[in-house]
Amino acid sequence: MDRRVPRGPRGPVPRGLRPPVTTLVGEPPLAQLARWRMMTAARLLRESDGPLTAVAVRTGYGLEYAFAKAFKREYGKAPGGYRREARRTAA
């Protein structure tokens, strides 16, 4: 039996009775993951001096290009620009 199936006191909960995650949380699971990854990336950019490639890898991106594109889509600026602005603001 798949252990990810929600269980009630008498066994698995029927599929039709499971509340969709999107309804409970307000966004699909993959959107939650993407948001969490970008929040983590933003924190790493603010708090570390590591290269962008290292931030990309730590947040689950294999390519710096893919990371930069996703980051810009989320925050409206490239990761390097975000880091510079965050440091200027903090100083």
C-alpha cells in the first residue's frame, strides 16, 4: 500500500473525500515548492557571499541560467541585482 495515502481510523480515506491540497493551502504543491525555493534563494543572496551558482544549486536548480530566470520572474530583478540592492539597503 502507498504510505502517502491519507488514512482514517479504519484504513485509507477514499479519494473523493480527501480535501485537495490546493483548497487547504491556497496554492498547488508545486507552486508552494517554487515559492519556498525563491524565498530561500533570496535569503541566501542577502546573507551570504557565495557565488550565484552555489545559490542555484542549494535551492535545487542545476543551471544558473534556469535559477536566474525563475528568480527574475518572482522578484522582478536578476539575482545579482537583488543582492546588490539588498546590501545597499542594509548598509
